[in-house]
Amino acid sequence: MGYNIFRNDRVGKLGGGVLLAVKQHIKCREVLNKTSQMNEIIAIEVETQLFKSILIASIYVPPTAKMDLNIFQELYNINNNCIIVGDLNATLHHMGSAKANARGRQLQELFKEGFIEGVDDDTPTFEKNDYEVKLDWLLGSQPLLSFTSNVETHPPIGTSCGHKPLTFDISIGAEPKPASPRMSFNFKAAKWSKFRSKLDQQLMLWNNDRRLDSALDIEEYTSFITNSILVATQEAVPLSKQTNTRPMISEVTKSAYPAGLLRMSAGTLSIYLRMFLNNGLPVLRPQSIAAMRTIVGGGVIPSYDPQWSNKSMELPPSQEFGLSWYWETMKDGRRYIGHSVNMNFIPPNTKLIAEALGDISQLPRDMQMAVTNKLHESFQPVPIPNHGDWLRYHEEKGQTLKAFEQTTSKAVPHSTFNTIYIQPVGSFNHPRAAPLNVIIQFARIFFAGCEVELLPTIDFSKDMKYRENHGIKQYRTDGFYNYLSQTRYFRDTSRELLCVAVTMTDIYPDESWNFVYGEARVKDGLGVYSFARLDPLFSESSQILLSVPLTKEERIVMLRRCIKILLHELGHLFGLNHCIYFICLMNGANNQIEMDRQTLYLCPVCLRKLYSTLYFDVRHMYENFVYLCEIYGLEEERLWYRKRLNCI
């Protein structure tokens, strides 16, 4: 038949199992053949021109079983360039099903981990009578998943109902093909300073006063950018002597793309990267091109907004082409699109921690002991980041005391300006709402010397924009900022230091984001924080969230999370950057796992920085935390603060 067959037959039953058939001239080998928790798996590795090798796996999960999520991690560990297909018997609401079943919710959890994604196709893959549903899935890792195309679902074979065959193409050069005569650039030999200089000269020819109000305007601007890039490329990037039929892209887990890309504007990069990946040929899927355009601002250079310089507690950056995309603000005030690969985070050693603490000789004795005594017993180092973790995609250098003291955009109580206003927005009058009166008690202790005042709850106004995202109502953050700014003079401006809005509704900053936990405008002393996703049952329907009271365990989890996010975000307004020195309240978090790992206390470095602003009595602060933690059932934190008191 011309195929090599790899199969995992079902044991103890006639029929069943999984199988992969590979053309005989393609080099491949079996890497996994097992059945785990009734999940049947067969996996092979295929040699390719573009990725060295890729893993292809077929999985079957019976409708009576749960998905073994460890299998997906095992496959990814074997080869992080993987495609996984199969009948998972998983349904998701936003993929056309009436609701998510148990395996669908497991699939959502898998997607949240970040290392495996699904093709965005809600076409039903199973039909019976008038019933249709998507049960079969095409999953994979990036950047490999971006090379899939022509995903199609076909009618059932030989019957009028049942599962529908799913086909797709992967453009990775698994089969020998003739050399292509088309032009190929040698990017490793590029002179990027020359490229930027020439590109700047070309871009200056555009009339910056011209408005881009129509699709035709944008198309013309895009053509201008394309031509400018081609001129700069021809002058600064030599031709390659290779005759590959596909551009060779370095593995994103090992090396970064040319640094020159980081100095292009958003509109320039959106077009240039397409050319870079494909040597000018449009082989990308339309979905991938659309995703890129969203990531880089639709191909139009956005105006600089200084309020966006402090995005905090954000989702993992947008993922496309194996890169993590984020906005970066340069010292001259211009915004550029940036990208990162897997950051090689190395926990700071004792010397770097000591340097970050600065001179402690003039501190009160209790404070000296708090930041130096028995640190190894009370504080844990930051672990090596996993897939989807904050430090995997963000290069945090660590904020020293000296850097903190040089920060000008931060809250510093002075004269009568010492009040933090908390503005609730939307209903907090339901069984699963965050207990604001409890949360602000912790804030009063944490930010000693500041008053924390809870303002009367307001409702959402008609001026606050919102959208529906997979059935979840989300409000845009700028509506909150506008309200806080417009109502400033209704508050006591002679006392106001900060004002932050809190809500039980999901929030997002703009259309390119899925959601954010919170956001701060340090310059204006304003913040917006959502407690919605801190509920352990957030993924359930809104009807459940409004009617089912928190259990004792859920109440503790919810309270702990809400206190953390409020203190963390207020910490940013007080000038604290994300921490890399220890596991700490100020660690960055991309997901719920990282947020839960954050502590309800500051590490020595962050404690030292906050002290330099507030000059609190650390022993008194710790004693108050012991008291509150005991009252509200935060036993883990009570024990930590009690133990730490014995060290100072």
C-alpha cells in the first residue's frame, strides 16, 4: 500500500484503538504507544526540512472517560513541535456546542497552560439525525500550528451519519521537493543599522499629517511601507546562497529573531515579518495573517499613550509564529511592537539580592532583622518558569532600592494627601461577591500611614463600553478611568493620594486583549481591578455565580486572591515593579497558578523599598496581619507572620 502503519490496538475488545499511516518514503519513528486512563495514544516523529523533526500523535478519549492531561505534557516533552489529532469527545460552548462537557472543561484548562493550542474552527465533526457537534480536534504547539492550512471537514464516509473526516496540510517540507529559483535573503548577514537608517529615510517621504480614515488609505499606506522595506532590505540584507524551498527559521526556544525588528514601528513590522517568514510568498493561513494584524494594531501605527506604560497582571502576551508579542515604550516616548522568546531566567544570587537591598545600616533594628535574618527559612527562590509563566515571556531585571528611589512616577504620601479611595463599580450584592470591607482592612495595615476609604457603590454607566467574549460580559477599562477622572472633584481632592475602581465584572483594555486582572495608570494615581476571575467557579455559568454561596474552602481561596490582587496592584501605584528576588506578592503572574503562588507578604527587597516611602513599624504591621489572618481563616499566612515575628 506504500504506507508504514503505527497502531495501538484496544486490548480485550474486538475493534477499537488508534492508528497512524505514513508514506514509506518519509523518515519517521514511533515514540509513544500506550493507553492511560482509557486514553489511547500513538505518536511518531517525522523528519522535516524546517523543524528537524515534528511529533504527530493520534488520541482517542472515550465518552465515559476523562482526558489524561499528563499525556499532552508528555508528548510536548518528547518534541515541542507537535500536532495532536483525535476524537477527544470534548465539547466547548464557544466552538458551537450548547455547553462544555467535562472533557471540554479539561480542554479549556489545557489551553490555559499555554503550550498547546487548538485550531479555531467550530465546524461540527459528528452528526446523527439532526444533531451535530464538534468532538474531534486538531491541536498543536506554536509555531508549528501556524503552518497548518486547508483545514477541512468532510461528509462521513460510507454512512449518512457518524464522525466526519478531518484533513489539513502542514507546510514543513516533510517530502523532497525541487529547489525553488525564487529570491532568498541571508538575514544572519544583514547590516541592521544600515537597514534602519535606509528605512527611516524612506519612511520620511510619507506625509505624517495625512489621516488614514478608509480602507483605501490603509491599503495605500501599506503599499508605501512595503516598498520602503523592500528598498531597505535590498540595500542592507544580502542574498542567500541557499536554495531551500522554505525559509529557515531558528527554533524560538533557542535563539531570538534579528534584533533589528525590535526597532520598527508596528505598521512596518506587520508587513516585514510576513516577508521575513515567507520570503515574500503568501503561504500563511488567512487566520494567521488576521491574528498578526490584530497583534500589531491592524497595520496602522498607533499613537503613543503614556498611560499604557504600566500594564500589570496581564494575560500571556499574544502568541503567534512562536513569538510572544507586547508593546514596549522607548525612552524617547515612542511606542514599538516588541517580541520575546523563552527568557533564560536565572534566579539572582545572594550578592545581587544584597545589592538590591542597598545600605541597611541606618534602618531601625527590627527592619534590619526583617530584611536579613534567616531569609532561607522564610523566603523561597523564584522557580524556573514553565510554559505560559510570566518570566518565560518577560525579561524582568529586578528593581533595586536605588532604582526604586529614582522612580518619579509613584505615590508618595505627603501633607494631607494620604487617602486611598476604593470605588466599587457594579453589584457586590450576591453570594459570591468579594468581601470589600474585609479586603480594605488588610490594605490599611499593608499601606501603614495611609487611610483607605470605601466609596459608595456605583452602577455601570452608558458611557462604559462593553463586549461579549465567549458569553462573558466584559467592560473596557478606559470607561472606568474616564469615570474616576471626571468625578475626581466629587471626592476630597485635598486628601486623595490614589483612587482605584474594583468590580466583580470581567474587564479588558482593548480589542487585542482577551482580559486583564487589573491595570494601573501610575502617573494619574488611578487603577482598575477585577475580582471576577478570582472566583474558583468563574468558568461556570453566570446563573451559578449569582445564586450559589461560596463554600468555606472557596471563601478562603477567594479572599486570599482578592487581597493579593488589590495589594499587588496598589503596590505598582506606589512604585513597586515586579519582583524576581524571591516568591513574593509582587511577582508577575500570567495565570491563576502563578497568582496562587504569590504570597500575602513582601520579600525583603520589596519590603525595604516600601519602607523607604511609608516608614512603617514592621513589627506592628506583622502583628496586625497575624490578628487579621486569624480572624478570617488565613491560617497559612498567620503561621508565616507569626514565625517571621520570631526572627525580628
